[in-house]
Amino acid sequence: MPVNADTDVVDGDVDNVETDGSLPINELFYSLQGEGKLAGVPSVFIRTSGCNLRCWFCDSYHTSWEPTHAWLDLDTIVDEVKDHDEADHVVVTGGEPLIHDETVRLLDRLSTAGYHTTVETNGTIYRDASIDLASISPKLASSTPLPEKDPKEDGQWADRHENQRIDIDALSHLVEDYGFQLKFVTMDQDDVSDINQLVDRLRASTDAVIRDSDVLLMPEGATRERLNERRELTAEMALKHGYQYTPRLHVDLWNDAPET
Ligand SMILES: C[S@@+](CC[C@H](N)C(=O)[O-])C[C@H]1O[C@@H](n2cnc3c(N)ncnc32)[C@H](O)[C@@H]1O
Ligand SMILES: Nc1nc2[nH]cc(C(=O)O)c2c(=O)[nH]1
Ligand code: SF4
Ligand SMILES: [Mg+2]
């Protein structure tokens, strides 16, 4: 993809940007869905650039900490999706895809064309859109880029990330309106109380039924090596609390190669 970095996209603050029927696209590729309830399903991935959070561990650094992208119009994006004629599932991810107004129009176009749509989102933004599966990954306290963890080493994003990472209203609307999964990146045992508290809070704030099997624990790890260090502990946490474990099939298969 051609590369440029826009300050507006860097900050995930695109309200005032004239997007003119296009989206900042970091990559578009065909792979197996690696995570969650649809793991293993052949899917086209559309990765938008720009994010309103800054998880220190973000495995898509060039959509968040240092965004790169080409602005592609919706016709071009949909045509590229259709080039992969084996696929009937599309995953719209990022960055945070729901910061962009045009993502709603893209989802409409994909749905009208007959695709099953999954949106990978951090759950801080609600949009009324054609979403079959809202794959929500709320960010735990352990994701906050404290100075000692920040890839840029200055801790500038810590407060903003911490203040924005949970929005109960947005989460409630997402689980009420769409098929959903709550997919938590887990570092260690300390995350469990954070997960339990959030699930309890969400259950109390919505009439939507949230089953334990809708709560997925996914080991942190952008590489095989790091995943190996966390998968067993994550599996044990899932067993102990009755939550579902999700692998990261693409990391097992292709490690951290781009476009996988
Ligand atoms: C790059 S994010 C993009 C979508 C959205 N911003 C979000 O966080 O859900 C896609 C998925 O990767 C997960 N993820 C990011 N970095 C990870 C890491 N180092 N290990 C495991 N999962 C990670 C996110 O939690 C999310 O489920
Ligand atoms: N194969 C594959 N599956 C995925 N599921 C969610 C992904 C994402 O980055 O959102 C992802 C990804 O990057 N690759
Ligand atoms: S919310 Fe998603 S894209 Fe944004 S920094 Fe966290 S993992 Fe990366
Ligand atoms: Mg990924």
C-alpha cells in the first residue's frame, strides 16, 4: 500500500476530515479468520487505519501508533473484495474501523452484495450499520500504554487511553443490536477480575443476554513465541471461569507475516 500519515488519522480524530467517499486502508487481504467464533472461516480482511486508543501491545502498529494507508474509494474497496471470489465473509478491522463514517457505507455495500460482515472493534463507538457479528474487544487496564510499556517511551497516550477504553453505553448498544462476541486479550491472571467486573457491569446495564460462551479469552501475542508463553495460562483461566478460549490461528500458521 502507498504510505502517508495524516495527523487526523494518527489521533483517531477524524470528525472534521472530508473523507469524500473513501477510507484510509492499511491492507486488504484474503486469509482464514484467526480469532473468535468464526475461527477458520475463509474471509477477506479490510484493515482501516487510525485508532482512538493506543494499546501498548497493538499488533497493528501501522494503524495506531504510526498509521500508514492509502485513501481508497468504496468502489475500489468493494471491487478488491470481489476479486477474492472464494470468500463470502468479510472482516472489517483496523485500527478502529468505527471511527470512520464511511465504514457504515462500506458495510451497507458489502451486505447488499451478500457478504457476511464481521467488524473487529474496541467497543468504544456505536454505529448503526450492517453488522452480522460485532467482534468486540474491550480493552482492559493491562492494555494501557504506561511510560515503561509505551512503544514510543513517553507515556503521552496513557491518560487518554485509560479514559476512553471503556464506554458502557456503546458496549450495551453493540450487544443489543448485533450478534456479538466479547474477546478479551489476556496477559495474566490479574486480568480476570477486570474481565469479571466488566461483564457484570455490562449485564447490569442491558437486557441483552450475555452468555459465558460469548466471553472469549485470547492470549496476548503478536508472534508465535509470545503466544506460546501465554496460551496455556489463558486456557486454564477459561476453564476455571467457564469462558471460551480462542486461539490466534493466523499467528500459529503464519507468525507475524503481513497480510495474514
Ligand atoms: C488490531 S485490533 C483492530 C480492531 C479494534 N481496534 C480492536 O482492538 O478490537 C484486532 C484484534 O487484535 C487484538 N490484538 C491486538 N494486539 C494484540 C496482541 N498483541 N495480542 C493479541 N491480540 C491482539 C485486538 O484486541 C482485536 O481483537
Ligand atoms: N487471519 C486473521 N484473523 C484475524 N481476526 C481478526 C484480525 C484483526 O486483526 O482484526 C485478524 C488478522 O489480522 N488476521
Ligand atoms: S484498540 Fe485495536 S487497533 Fe487500537 S491500539 Fe488497541 S488493538 Fe490496536
Ligand atoms: Mg490481527
